[in-house]
Amino acid sequence: MKETVLEARRVSYVYRTRHRTVQALNEVSYRFASGTVYAVVGKSGCGKSTLISVLAGLYLPSMGYVLCHGKDTLTLDRTLHRRHDVAVIYQNYNLFPLMTVMENVLYPLRLQQKKKKEARALAERTLRSVGLSPDYYNRLPAMLSGGEQQRVAVARAVAGGQKIILADEPTGNLDEENSRNVMEMLKRLAHEEDYCVIVVTHDPQVAAESDAVIRMSSGRIVGE
Ligand SMILES: Nc1ncnc2c1ncn2[C@@H]1O[C@H](COP(=O)(O)OP(=O)(O)OP(=O)(O)O)[C@@H](O)[C@H]1O
Ligand SMILES: [Mg+2]
């Protein structure tokens, strides 16, 4: 059964710096359902990453609401929300630089207080699914290529098991094979395990493989 798991209601977001204000989102409304892969597309600077941050509850809307399972991100416990409801794959990966590959992937599992053995098995399985062998486990992110770091970021997000995945260009640095592999994994989670997956992408192939394409321009959704 598909149901709305995440909803933006007339969401605006304004960045205010000393020198200027930027309206990055302008009254965005959308309902995201489980069991679906969404692609968010649009020119650089149109507000895609900002939308991901607002949907993740990392930023609070300047105006409007984000509802996750019907609960407003303004009032829900955002620490628990990020630990249990949503997983984010960041555009710049945001790996912990002083943690090894394995420690990065174990991190969300530790926060969820999973048993050590279970967490380790899950981390190994997820790393294998993104094509990273045990040779990588003890390396630091700085010792990896961009595409390898990206796959660690994907593994860390997927291992956590949160059923809403917000992915900011998760295949931006991957070759065709790894890109296809990551998309297959995200699609399988959506279609077989009822995840809601939202993928920001510049790649027409990735957009074509999604169930719905959301087109943004100047902080608005302009088409679907
Ligand atoms: N921290 C910030 N402070 C001020 N302005 C910001 C900040 N982050 C983003 N912006 C501005 O907000 C707008 C939307 O940025 P956003 O990062 O959401 O775009 P994007 O669609 O993800 O672009 P890209 O495809 O290049 O990643 C841009 O005009 C950007 O310059
Ligand atoms: Mg971006």
C-alpha cells in the first residue's frame, strides 16, 4: 500500500547572510509516497539540495510545513527523526574523516543501539552491495577516490534502515556500472521494501529510471 510518508506544504526557505538574502525555496508543495523513487531535477542553484535539507529536518522551513508521517518537523524530535525516519546521502558525502570506512557505516547502527555482531554483519553486507570489499574497511575516507567515498556514503545511509532515503546526487561521481548498481539498490528498496527514495540528479539516465520526475526552477516545482 502506497501512502504519503513525507509532505511539503507551501514550504519556503530563505538563506540570510550579512550581505544578501536568497529565497532558495518558494512555496513548494508535494506529497511523497512510500514504494516510490522520485528524481528531483533542475539547474544548478534552483534549490534541490535545500529541498533535501528541509525534507530531512536539517533545516526548518522559513514558511510552510514539512510533515513526516503526518508530524511537523518543527515540533517532532529531530534527533530521533534523523536516527529512525530519514537517511541522507549528502552531495559532498559528509563522511566522518577520522573514522574508517567500516566505522562510518557502523555509526548510524551504533546510534540505533544495534547489537555489535548484528551491526557488523549488516555493515559488511551493505558495503558488499555497493561493491566495496573488505580491503576498504580500515581505510580513511581521504584514502579513497571520489566514487568510492560516494559508495561509502550510500552504504552508510542504506545500512541505517530508515525507510525514507534522501539522496543528493548519489551517483554523481560513479561510473556507469556503479551508478546502475546504486540505482538498482535504491529501486529495489522502494519497490520491494516500500521505501520512499528521493534522488537529486543531473543524470538523465537516473531520472529515466525513477517512478516520478520533479522538475524545479528558481525554488519552485515547475513540473512533474
Ligand atoms: N548556505 C547558504 N547561504 C546562502 N545561500 C545559499 C546557501 N546554500 C545555498 N544557497 C543559495 O540557495 C540557492 C539554492 O541552492 P541549492 O544548493 O539548494 O541549489 P541546488 O539546486 O542544489 O544546486 P546544485 O545543482 O548546484 O547542487 C542558490 O542560489 C544558492 O546560491
Ligand atoms: Mg545541490
